[in-house]
Amino acid sequence: MKSTNYQYISALDHLRGFAAILVLFFHGGHFIAYKITYGSTYDPSNWLKANDPFSALVIEGHTAVSLFFVLSGFIFTVGAIQKKISYLGFYRNRILRTYPLFIFILLAGVLVYPENFDFWGLLKSIFFMANSDTAIDGGAFTFVFWSIAVEWHFYLIFPALIALVRSRGWKSLLALLIVFLFIRCIAYFQNVDMREISYWSIIGRIDQFVIGMLAGIYYRSKFRESLRFDIQALLGLIAVLSVLFIFNQHGGGGLNNHVWIYWTTIESSVWAIFVLGYLSVTRHFPVFINKGLIALGTVSYSIYLTHFIVLDFFMRNDFDRIVTTESALGTAVINISLFIMPLVIGLSSITYYFVERPFLERRKGYIQEKIGA
């Protein structure tokens, strides 16, 4: 559903839909392939190795979360950078956008796994700490909740970041990136679990929001639909596939070393390059493709929050290998494509229309006027 606060950019819905589906293929690819290969509980230390950049995109599909974070930084900055904002309205809309489905699935997880109920864990999940080890465990229902917590950590500091840009300029965001690179360097030499702080927390993920913000500032001042940005889309795609393939060949998401000092910065930078180019190239898309991708993007939040529930159901009931190939990853991909993904999209359409949309319709404008108007 279109926001009343920002100029609608259909290409962003395309990218949200793509990111949500990529997360499905990432989780399904790893869990199903691991089950086929080892027949035991998933262990990320046995990380899959890609044969080419396209399989690397699936294997390192956790990068879709990075894309989501870049898009968040981008869209909020595009809307807010030159405007006065009612932040009470901003947070009201963010709650209406993220919490109805979040709470619905959280309660479902509590009902399905009552043995895991913990009052303080429930409060932590509700109050922006779902990425904590002591947040409530709702099995497949709460599997991706950690990223909603990190997203909210960005929402909470966004007013301060915009104020910083307005008072000090966009270069202040570059300085912030350097500060957090330095913080992660210190953490590394203090033998802190680098994957823990860089993957699961705002300490590592802030780079992705900030780079999204920088992309939003650039979009406001420099972007024009043109051949130049069309070419940038292609170059950005090549860059994304290349860095993911290289990352995978050196251990990928299973790594837990110095790479996590700077990986989130590199990853989000190539996504930002691609996003800016993609915003131009979509003008060439046929109307039916554009509408289809917008529809997918519309239910992307539901896809993201429900996909692992469906995947877990298929795996528990051994419905994940209806069609088999010689490759474990290939078997995973084809079964996701033919059976799991259609069900995920169908379920997501239901949760969108009956859980998300009634609350989305209650959102109000919070952008007041241009600064200096």
C-alpha cells in the first residue's frame, strides 16, 4: 500500500519483493540441501560453496536483509531530508506498518510452542529486543524476528541521523561509517564474536541504513532516469554478484573473523549502486511486469515473516523433496520454486489483506512542510 508521506517509487516495491523471495530461497536452499546431504540438524559451519555467481546469490541470500536495510535508509531519507517531520506520527505509522503482523505471528508462536513461553522474553520481543538470545522462542514463527528488532533500532535513531545531516551535511554520515568501522575493529581485537555483533545487531547493520541514507541524498540531488543510470544498474548487478561470489569462496556467511568488520559496508555499498541504477532501468519494463512486481512487493513483509513457517512445515513432513535432482541445492531450489513459494505467496496475500492492510489504512501523514517554506 502506498504511503501518503513519500513520493511513490514503484521500483522499490520490485526490490522489496525480490528481497523477500531471495530470503526464502536462502533459507530453503541451506536447510533442505543440508538435510539431504547430512540428514541432521542444520549446522552453518558446513556452509555451502557456490559454483558460480548466481548460485552464490542464493547461498549468500542473507544479503537480502542487507538490501531491505539499504531500502529503509533510502526511502526515509528521500522523504524526510528537506521536510519537517512529526516524529510522533512517524513512529505511529511505523508501529502500524510493522507490529500488527509481528504481534499476530508472535502470538501464534506462543500458542504453538507454549513450553517455550517466558514473560520477560515476550516483553523483550515486543519492545525491540527480538534479536536478543533471551527473547521468546516461537520456533519457526519467530525465526526472522531479529531483523525487525534491528530495523526498529534504526527507526529510533533516524531522527538524530537526519538532524545530523541537516546540521553537518552528508559527509557526517561518512564520518559515522568510519566511527563504526573503528568500533568493530576494537571489538575484533577484544576477541568479541564478530558475526554476532555485525550480523545480528545495529553495530554492524548501521552501515547499511546509513549507506541507504547516502543513496537517498544522492537520489534527491543527482538522479535522473537515463542511459547512464541504466548502465549503472548492470554494473551494480555485476558488482553484487561478484562480491557475493568472492565472499562465498572465502567461507561466506559461515565465517566468523575479521571479514565482519567491513563486510556489511561492502555489501550495502554494491546494493546501493544497483538500487540507484534499478530506479532508472524499470522505465523500460512492460506494464504487466511492473504490476506483477508491485503486487509481489506489496506482500513482501508478509512473505518475509511467514516464509519460514511454511518452509518448516514442508521439512517436518518431508514434503521438501517431491522432485529430486543430482544436486542437493538444485533439489532445494526446484522444490521451493514449484511447491513452497506458491504457498508462501498465497498465505502472504491472506495475511496482508486480513492482518496488515486494515492497519495500513489507518496511517496518517506526518511530513508537515518543506524546511524554509
